[in-house]
Amino acid sequence: MSQGNLYIISAPSGAGKSSLISALLAQDNNNKMMVSVSHTTRQPRPSEQEGVHYYFVSVEQFEDLIAQGAFLEYAKVFGGNYYGTSLPAIEKNLAEGIDVFLDIDWQGAQQIRQKVPSVKSIFILPPSLAELERRLIGRGQDSEEVIAERMSKAISEISHYDEYDYVIVNDNFEQALADLNSILRTERLTLDYQQKQSAVLIAQLLEK
């Protein structure tokens, strides 16, 4: 069985990252893609489900998991909450040939690159700051104060775009989704991936 690929996808809040990931997974008829479900200490939103969107835990539980070395990466981010990526879950899914997407910020991405040099990373940019603010307001999830804070933070987040392997501008959603699919297709055609995926075929072709 071939090894799955590990991807980091980052973006400022409101750039459309979650919508793109959801649309990508909806196209996966072979169940060979998944988004990693992170642990967090923040409170769930009304539409969020335990184990589907996040694993919601207390600060004490999260810090116990840190002590156990259970996270591939973790950070205390916006609002003072912890977020972390489960190492055992990632390893299990990759070993089963599943491509795993990590929906994390640039700080988490830096941690993961140090531990997993083969990881591929994608940054989603909004077409403008004005459009980013319009999308945040349109979600109807945050107060004016929170939106202002997110906008202030966006420039700092965007400044790390050049740490990523790929950059997608989400101006037109369907085009951005097609660009994302192109990246995944490209990564499945690399020499390293095909040597593992097509090892039996290659051996047969080289038989004398």
C-alpha cells in the first residue's frame, strides 16, 4: 500500500480555506482524502460536532496530551485557546494511503516542517483585504470587534505566504478548487510517489 501525502493548508480567516477543503473532500469518491480533526480548548459553535469539526477538550486535558507527546504540533492562538494535531491519528491514516490535510496556521506549519520535511504546504490568499472583510461580515459569526481583530491579524498571517510550496488566490471559488486539485494531482505524479505507488509495475517493466 502506498503512503499518503501530508498537506498543510493555511490562510487568514475568511479567505475560503475551509470551504475549499470541504469541496475537495466532497469530490473524493474513493475515501483517500481526509482533513485532520484537531483538538481545541475553545467552545464549540452551534453548528460544530464533536469529532467531526474538532475534539473539544479542557485546558487541563490538552496540557496532559502535551505532556504525553501526543501532538504533531500545537499552539495557543487567537482568543488564547489551544489547538493541536494528533500525531497517532496522522501516522495511522498516512500509512493507509490516505492524503491528510492539516488546516492550521503558519505557526503550526513551521513546527510540522521541522518534524516532517516531506510535508507539502499551500497558502490561500484573498483577492483583496476589502473582499476578506466582506466575507467575514457575511459569515455573521463574529462581532465587529472580533472582525476588526481578525483583519488586523490577517496582514501578519499573509506575510508568511512565502514559506509555503504553493499559493492559491481565491478570487473565483471554482478556479481555486481546480488549482487545489492540480496541486494534489502533481504531487501524485512525482518520482518518489510513483516509485512507491507503482513499485510492482516498475519492477515488471524492468525485468529482463
